[in-house]
Amino acid sequence: MKKPRDLLVLLVTACWLASTAWAQFSFYQIDDFEGAKTERWYRFGNAQMAIGVNPSFEADDVIGESCGFYSLKLKGGTNNWYIGGIGSDLGLDATAYTRLQVDLYGSEAGGKLKIELFDDDNNNNILEQDSAADWQATKDDKYGIEVKVLEKGFTRLSIPFSAFKLENPGKGDGVWNPHQKNGSAGLLKMQIILLADRSNGQAEVNLDNILFTY
Ligand SMILES: [Ca+2]
Ligand SMILES: [Ca+2]
Ligand SMILES: [Ca+2]
């Protein structure tokens, strides 16, 4: 018969192991597109959005393998760099996460992605925007980052939230605080905007396994 103290040590060890496993393997998946649906996303500008079938991948391509069968194809053309994009309403307490991960499959057209995150600072579960000023967020923080789309082949982006820059200083509280306290919806929304490499050009990319992780 074990002593109560030994049992306590066993219990604490088991809890510690479980929490370590949880921290290593848990994440919040926004979309992996395996349901072959786009309903989680709204679209704007000249970006076309459609479910795409992933290309075949090399046997040792773990990113290609993790992308499964479907992804989201985003493409379009522009004569002023900006093509358009997609967005998703999240309403998520993202305090525990530290980075955004996205898998990409590019094309010869190249292009860039501008990724935007909005946290709710006036605690009302609404993103207030100024329709007369390029839809800028007026009460909540907007954080953004631009990343290059590489050409064909699967690549994985893992972007720490700390790499996102505040783009509308003075509108929200200027602090990355996507928590659900005092009525705040936390992380309100995410947008992914497609940009061309040339002022007049095309871009195309497949997006997959969009998630927040530790
Ligand atoms: Ca997929
Ligand atoms: Ca708000
Ligand atoms: Ca904030």
C-alpha cells in the first residue's frame, strides 16, 4: 500500500505530464478546408475564393501531407497592387496563443499576403469602421503583417503575434489584448489580403491549416 504522500507525488507528476502534452499539442484551428466549404470566410475586393484540390507532394513533404485534400484558393488581378481578400469573424479569447500558423502553396504569379488581426478594445463585440476612410478600425486595434508568397511547393508560415505591427495607433488601446474580459469579444476578426508583386499583375495562392498555436 502506497503512502498518501507517494500518491500525491504521482498525481502531481501525472498532472504535470498531461499539461506538458496539452501545451505541446494543442492549438485553435480556424480552418483546414477539409469540409470543402468556404462558409467561414467572407470575401472582398477583386479576390476570387474557391475550394482547391491540393497538388500531389513528395513522400517526405510533411507540410504537403498535413494539408490533406482541400485548401482555399485565392486569386485575382489588379492595376494598383491591391487585389482583395478574405476575412473571418472569430470572437475568440486568444490570450493563450502566441503565433499564427498558415500553410501556403504559391504559383508562378508570386504575390504577397497582408494578414490583419483586430482585437475588441471598447468591449462591444463589434468592429467599428470608418466607411469614408478606407474602412479603418476606429475603436479597436488593428495589427498587420505582410508576407511573401513563395512559388510552387508547400511552405509553412509561423508568425509570432509580436511580429504584427499596430496599424491604427490612437484608435484602440494600443495593446495586444485579445482577451474576453469586461464584455470584450477578444480577437474579433482576421483578414487575409492578396497583393500583387507588380502594380499591374496577378497573384494566386492556396491557403491551408490556418490556426493559432502556442
Ligand atoms: Ca486542407
Ligand atoms: Ca469594438
Ligand atoms: Ca487592444
